[in-house]
Amino acid sequence: MRAARAAVTDDGEQKSTKADIVADVLRHEIAIGTLPVGADLPSEGRLSERFEVSRPSSREALRLLESEGLIRVARGARGGGKVLLPRLNSVARSLGVYLQMRHAKLGDLYAALLTYEPIAARAIAVHRDPAALSALAQCAAAQEYSTHDRKAYGAHERQFRGLLLQLCGNEVIHAMGALLTEVHERTMQHVTEDIASPPWQAEHFASGVAAKHRLVKLMADGEAAKAERAWRAYLTVYWRRVAAHVGRNREVEIYSTNVPPPSPTASVTNPSRREADDNPLEQDGAQSVTGG
């Protein structure tokens, strides 16, 4: 029996195949914790016995879960899958492609960021966790010494804004904000190509550092409402400056016509490293979640 493929009905709807059903059962068991992160899935043969399907159907089910980042598959007759925590940046890539195909505006992306990041700042001010405040203060201090270097400054900007989301204590805000800021980061990689460094760049960067120091002070003092307003104002000014250079109707662009795709013959990272790098958006201060 050939590997199952999703059939399409006359009205364009996909019909579930045996592989889809097997994948959905396993997806359910992963989500509810019956198969926790790190657990080994049965081999193709055992899956075929359990679900009374062919090996190609079991193999296709595992392939579907692997494409979603839920498992890593070991190849071979005794192969099976190991459960992984999905990578947020993989989800963000799909979201970014969707937004680009929908011709979403960069201004709309910033409007969404204005929903999550200021709320994260408020939450940190409410909790006043010393470790969170210390991490943010250290990041702002490090950025202070990179105002002469646009690339280094941007790296600290991304780290600070990632830490706001990561340390706010709300997993939903963290995840949703991280998805949006990853799309923002990928877009800004192309947008900044059209923005020349202004002569007053160092002063602009210094004002950004000062704004972060003020924010950390407000959060440390428990001024939740003021912290939220301060960070919303910061993002608003940031967007106005970007819009002044690229226009308010600039579209989300995670893939650019000016940047060719990677060569199919380029070397690929060993998939066995995947487990060690489960979720880079949740490690080291979410260093790659936002653009500066």
C-alpha cells in the first residue's frame, strides 16, 4: 500500500487519510502528556499493529508530526520518533509566510506588538521579581556600550525585548509575543537594508538605552501602569521612525525578492542536533525574537 495522501473532495476540503488519523491520535497524546517531551514513540511496525494500518501509513503519520516539529524521527527498520517541544520560530516562520502572502502591513504588525510587549512590562512591574529585573538591567547596561555599533545595538535590543516577554510570567503573552516579534525580526532584516545610518544615530541609540533604564526603574518601583505606558510610547516612537523611512504601507516581508533562497546543495545542520536546540526562542533571553 502506498503512503497515504490527503484526498480532496469536490468542494476543496481535504478528507482525512489513515495517516492523518494516526497522526492526530499521537498529537493528542503528546498534547495531554501521555507522551511527554523526550518520550520515544513506537516503531513503524508497532504503530501499524496498534492502529491496524500499513507501514507506509505509519511512516506518513510520523512524517506529518516531524514536519510540525513535534517529533524527531530515527530512520531505519527499528526507527521511531522522539517527542520534542515545538520550536516557536518554526511556528513563526509559517505565520510570517501566511502574513506575507496576505500582504499584511508592517504597521499592523507593530499594532499587535503594542498589545503584547507593554502588557509584559506591566506584568513584570506587578511581580517585581529580582531575577527578572536584574536580567533586564544587565541587558540595558550592556546596550549602553554598543551605541556606536548598529549591529551590536540591535542584538541587545532584540535580547531586551525578548526578555520582557520571556520573564513576564504569562506563557500565552510570551508565546504570542515571541511569534510576532520573530516575524518582525525577519522583516526588519530586509527593511533595514533601505535605511541608511543617520548622522545622529549614536544620540538616537543613547535615548533608547535611557528609555530602557527608565523602564527598569519603573518596574522595580512597582509602577505597573507607568511601565506599560512608557514601553508603549517607546514602541510608538520606534515605529514612527521606521515608517518615516520605509512608509506606513510597507508589507511584512520575511522572504525578499532581493535575497535569493539558499542553494539546495548547501550543507545542512545535522538533524541530531535538533534535540539539543529544542526551543531557541525560550533560551538565553529569547535572543532572536525581535528586531532592533
